Amino acid sequence: MPAVLCAITFVLCEAVSRPYAEMGVCDDWSYVRTAQLLAQTGHIRYNGWAACMIGWQLYPAALFLKLFGFSFTAARLSTFLVAVLTTFLIQRTFVRAGINEQNAAVGTLAIVLTPLYMALSATFMTDVQGLFAVVICLYGCLRALQANSSSRAAVWICFAALANAVFGSSRQIAWLGVLVMVPCTLWLLRRYRRTLVAGSLATLAGWAFIALSLHWFEQQPYAVPEHLFIKATSRYQLGYMARELFGAVLEVPFLLLPIIAAYLILLRRRNSRQFWTAFAVCVLGYALAAVVFAIKIDPNSIVQPTLGDWITPSARYGILVLGKQGPIVVGQTTRILLTAVSTLATLCAIAFLWEIRRRVVREEVDQVDPQAEVSSLTVSWKQVLLLVGPFAAAYFGLLIPRSSNQLYDRYLLPLVFLSGLCLIRAFQNFVQPYLPAVTKVLVGLVAIYSIGATHDMFAFYRARVAIANEVRAAGVQPSTFDGGFEYNGWIEVLQGGHLNDEKIVNPPNSFIPMDPYRGLNCDGKARKMDQQNNELPHYFPRYGLSFYPNVCAGQTPFAPVNYFRWLGFRSASLYVVNYQPRKGH
């Protein structure tokens, strides 16, 4: 019942935020186009943007597009349903991992009512489906460990392996479930021969499915290859990668703020010298790293949100319009305060976990979970850590190559889920049986903020749709209006079929260099082609979208479009501005 209530709460919060807009959000315009073509032709066709396979999630989206006709909302409905099921499964997985029902419900809401999860659940991005693949794999592994017979254990471990193989096809990194988590579970079940044999066969089948899927993906025209290894070209790049990874480590607990804040009570409870020594070392280490990154990279690089893609000071997905972020909702003072609270709580948690590390291994607990008294199915700490630890390490390792460019906060969803599980169980076992009131209050406050942020993001996108329709109604060709990269990318794939990306290797020699750029731009300055202009060979903008009327070559006669932001209770406006010829042409 608590899992159902969590799912219902998530649905209600999502519905209140009105998360719909008939245009692409982030990368999902490309994925929606692939789903549209699948519905029309029965074949998967990429368009030069997707580096993830998208896989199984295309099929329910194509079904909805056939049933309801084409719209971005119809395609995104499939993601929303997966998000609801994931919410239910997170709560049940927490319970299976030894967390009592109340803490599991609070922890689930702390994860799914964040602006990151709520916003992604209303798009056709692959991150929620990737998280679903990880959650269902861990759930199956836990059920296998808790099964009361070898035959049932075999069924659950086969389910975990095959489900992860299939559902991980939307986002390849989620395949770490069958590659790492399932083998770890088989190691724990190695005494049961039938289970070991059946699970090993299912795992091998999953690996074969992955190999065949990757081979198939490599053969697809206009699929963008992703490389596991990169070459650092300078010390600055190495420093930048370290900063991105440092930011990722700090943003995971920031995204779990209601849960990590529970550890602040240790500041007035702990009399352990070992705790305070570890805490002092953590403070010193953090201070040194923060000073180095603030000086060498950017002072804002250590202020939350550190990655700043979906969780941003603008309280929405961080798309720039003419290089401007738009109205700021979370000011610098608020960001510094949130950083201080999140960092302090994180350091407390790290120091505490270091203090109890030996007791965790010995399964010594201070507080006995009421549910554990009547259940013999609770998994041990050793089992939990063997399931979670290698997976998290492998996942973080695969983030290292991406840090050479930029890490996005949405990449952290599986780590947020696994960290939340361990933090809640450690608090329950070694601090007190139930999460404190501050956690529940913060869950409510974050939920209110998330509803407002999700509403404001989609209100912004609906305003962009309205202004694009206004320009088109005046007879302006879509390819001459710069409506932001999602709008531009969608128009390009409709007109040209695919983007012009030099990373595409199939078909060979499909990339067409376009330098120099001879069209109009905002400031009229001469510049070489950038990647985005290269990718849009059919785009020659004469007009652009702006938060401000008097930029570029000035405002056009088109009327501005206003939209209302719940966060701050104020209106914002979008304008159409003129572009100007590039100097020298």
C-alpha cells in the first residue's frame, strides 16, 4: 500500500505541474522523430543525434502515436507510465533491502519528487527508462537472495538478467545491471547449483543480447558512436575532468538533500573521537579541493547545483537562448546556503559511515527495524554492499570519459537511487529507526519547488511554441527562425532527414563541411562555423528568439509572448529579434 501511495502522490504532483509542450525538450526531439518514423514505417531510423540506442522505449511510444496521432505529449506518455512504475518499484526495492515501510516511502518520495525526476518523467529522454532498468534488476536480485527455494531464486535471477538486458537497451549504461549486479548476485548464490546454472545461462543470454544489440546499432545509418576512452590533451582538461567528477560526487547528496540532511543531527549527538577526527579530515579535504577548483576553474564550479543542466538557477532545463540563461529564480545567496547545508550534511554522513564501517561488516546494529523482527528475508549489509558497490564503481568509472566534455545531472539518477538506499538503511540501523521530521518537511518543500519548476519549464516551452507559430503564421519559413537548438534540430530533421555531424561513420563520408558560414547571426561578428551550425545545413536564420527585446539588430514587429512563472509569481516574456549580416559579407 505505501508503494501505491507513493505512485499516486507522484502522479498528482506531476499532473498539477501541467507538463506538456508541443516541441522538443533537450534531446527528445530526436528520439520522438525516431519513434514517429517507427510508427509510420515499422523501422528504427536514427537522425544523426542519438548516441544512445533508445531501444525498447520506442515501441510503446510508437503505439501511442498510432493510437492518438502524432504529438510530443503522446510519445512522452510512455515515459510517464514508466516513471510511475519506477516509483512503485523503488519503494518495494527499499523494503526488500531491509528498510522499513515508512522510511522506504519517505525515501522514495525524496527521489521522485525532485525537479530532476519530475521534469525528466514528462519528456521522452532515456534517463527514466535507464533508471527503471537498474531498479528492476536490483529488485530481481534481492528477490533471488530472499527466495525460500532454489527454483524460485533461479526464476528471479533469470528475470533480473533478462529484464535488465531488454530494458537497458534504451540507455546502454544501464546494462551494468546484467554485466555487474547479476554476476555479484550469482556469487552470493553460488552454493545453490540449480540457481547458479540457470542464472549463469540467463546472464550469458543477456550478454549475447548486448553484443548483438551493439553490433546492430553500429550498423545503423546516422547513429552517433560513443567512445569509452578519450585522450586528455592538456593539464587544464585533466583539471576540468576532475572538477566535473568532484561536482558529480557532491551533487548526488545534494539531489538527496532531504535524506542527507537527516545526518545533521549527528552534530549534537556524536561524542565519538573517531567521528570528529574523520569529520575534520573530510572538512580539510573538501576545503582544499574547493579552493583549487574555485581558483583554477571557476568560483561557481563549487556552488550547488554544481553540474547545472536540469537543476539550474533558472529552475528549469538549462537551454540558452542567444547565449542567455533567462530569468534567475535561485539567487546566489540561496545557492551558497544550499551548498553549505548539503556539504555539511554530506561530510557528517561520510564521517559517520567511516566510523561504523567495521560494525557494518559485522552486522552490528544499534536500532532494530520493527519489520526485521517479523521477517527473515532482510538481506545483510554484506549482500547489499556487494550488489550496490561494484555497480556504482563501474557506473562512476564510465562517467569519467564523459567528464572531458560535460557531465549532466541527469546521468546521476542511478547513483542517487543507490546512495539513497544505503544512506537510509545506515541511518535506520545505526542512528534511529525512523527518519527525522526534518527529512519529511524537506521532502514536502522540495516537492513544492519541483512542481513549480516543472510547471515553469514547460510554460517556457509552450511560450516558445506560441512564438514560433506566430512567426510561421506570418509566412516566415521555419528554417529562417532561430528558436533554440531543440526547435532548430526538429526543423532540420524534418527538412533534411538527419543532422550533419562529423562523428557519423555510417554512411561513410556523409559529413559535408560548411565553413565559412555566410548567413546572418545575432551580433554580426565574423566567426568560423561552430558545431551547431555545421549540424544544421538547411538553417539560415534571419530572426532569433530572445529574453530581451533590444539585442541583436533590434526587435521585430512580432508581438512578444508572455508566460507566467509559479516560482516568484511573476510573468516573463519572449521576443523575436532581427539578425544582421556577418561583417565582411
